[in-house]
Amino acid sequence: MTATLRLTEALIARPSVTPRDEGCQAMIGERLTALGFACETMDSGPADLRVTNLWARLGSGRQPTLIFAGHTDVVPTGPVSAWGSDPFVPTHRDGRLFGRGASDMKASLAAMVVACEEFLAATPQPPIDIAFLLTSDEEGPATDGTVIVCHELTRRGERLDWAIVGEPTSVEKTGDMIKNGRRGSLSGKLTIKGVQGHIAYPHLAKNPIHLAAPALAALAAEDWDAGNAFFPPTSWQVSNIHGGTGANNVIPGTVVIDFNFRFSTESTPDSLRQRVAAILAAHQLRPGDSYDLDWNLSGLPFLTPPGTLVDAVRDAIRSETGVETQLSTTGGTSDGRFIAQVCPQVIELGPPNATIHKIDECVVVADIEPLKNIYRRVLDNLAAQALGQQP
């Protein structure tokens, strides 16, 4: 059993359902402290939902800095009886390691730690700084986790150059896909106002569902942008519609529509808000009188084009696995959206994601050690780059 596998199992055994950390960061912190990292805990949030954050840095802050970032929290297990084994007892079956968080993302965290141990054993005075940013609030609201640490790092003026987030990005084999960006997420809660009344006397009422329908059709048909070489076109989707009193003879007074944009770098939150308002106005809907609209921006898009970090990662994957990795910006949001606001180059790289958040989440054991080796090779490549050498 490798050091990476042992640490992965030890982390899985901690039932760190969000926002609980259950000692995962302390376990990692002990390993990092032994390597010379200065470790700092930045807890945040209310006492009953306390979030644990770890910031650890090795180096003076005057050299280029690589951040390994991730989360120690996991999603709830669902019915334990549906699992083939206890979700918090790491279990091997058919070459796979089962347990909640196995692929999202405790294998990545273990691989990062062991990669640093091996790199520093071979390079005790590295020409780059190394840091870890860990949170127990990625799977939850993400309001007291990475974003809090990033604000503090900005206040301090910490130097940050590259970041690798250990999200499970691969498809069939570790390293076959990395995320070099993510779409932004902008949600809206639209309340269309009507007049409640008896369904048999529609002239005495105003049906908000009828008012909303043409505008919703126009919003659904709109081409928001064409995307670009890295991003698909921006999409607009309705997630929920709530209207009616429950009676079949009452015209409702309001209808509430929840929707979401997943938007590319070709659009901005302001441009999307303005275009929604224009479409509503074109259908005789006016803010305040006809509707209320509450917006929530949960993440801006970010993009790391090919350059120092992407090239170092591509080379590491190729050297370790022979795979030519695919760059992608698909999928949901991640804490990379916060890190990208304070660090110019951010990518996400982790094991295959086919079982994340599912019953019987697992990781192929044969994928774990190559992931560690890829992280190790990235460290080697960036160190060579810092010394003016080609990896």
C-alpha cells in the first residue's frame, strides 16, 4: 500500500459531511508542518455551522507560488443501506476504493500532500513557494470557505502565481481532461404580479402565468452569446415555477420563476441583467408594477489560457500517462472561481468523476498513484521554469 493510498483511506474514514472537517485538515496540517510549512487555521461562520479553513505556506513569499487547493468536506451519503459498504469505512472491491469523498476529493488531497513530500525530499530548497488552501465549505453554501481565505490573502498582499484545484475532472483515465476555466453562474428569482380572482370571471382578474408565458418563451429562445474557443454559448434555464393556490378555480395573484445563467467570458452579469430587463419590457412587463426580480451572482467565469501552468500540467500528464489532456470549461462551479480573483493562473485536475456524489462513490486504485506523480511532475516543471530551464 502506497503512502498516497494510506492517506486517502485515512481521510475517507473521517465523516466530514459539509461543513464539518472532522480533523482532516489537522491530519494534513501535521504532514505539512513536518515539511516546514507555516500552517494557519481560519475558521468562519456561526458556531453551529463552523467552517474550517487551512492556509499553509512554505517559503518567504518572494518566489513564485503554487497553490494546491481543495476541500475536505463531502456531500451527505444518502441512505447508508443502499451502499455496498459503510461510506466512511474505506473498502476495496474489484480494484476500486469505495467511500464518500473517494474521488471528490480526498484522493486528490492525499496525492497533493505526498507529491509535496517527495518533491521536497528531492529539492529541499525549491525555487518556488508552495501553499495549500483547504476548506470544509465547498459542498455547502461556499460563503465561509475559500472566499474568506482569498479575501484575507488579498488584504495581506500575498504573492500567488499558480493554483491547482483537486476537483475530479477526468473522464476515463486520470489526466485525460483538466479544467482551465469555468462558466459563471447568475441566478434570478422573477415574480410576475397579477390579480387573483375566480377562474370563471377572468375579466375581473389578471393571470400572471399568462403574462409570463410569452416573455419566458422569448428568454428561452434568446441567443445570449456564441461562446468562444474555450467556452460554449451562454445558456439560460428555468429551474422552478411556482404559481397557484392549489385550487382549480382560482386565478393566482403571482407566479414565481427561478432561472439560471451559466455564462461565458463573452457576457457579463450586467449585460445579462440588462438584456433580461429589455425582453421583459418588450412584453409589457415593468419592474415594480408588473414584476420583481432578485438576482444572485454566485460566481464569475474564469479562464487560464495555455501558458506556464497549463503547459507544465500538460507536460506532466503526458510524461506520466502518455495522454494528451483535453482542456475544458464545462461542468458546474468550483472554488476555482474565488481563487481566480486573486491568482492569475488556475486549473483543476483530479481523478475520474463518474461516481461523485453518488451511492457507492469510488476511485480506481490504479488512478491514485499516477495522480500523485502528475502533481509531483508539475512541481518539478514549475521549479525548472523558475530557474529558467525547460521542463
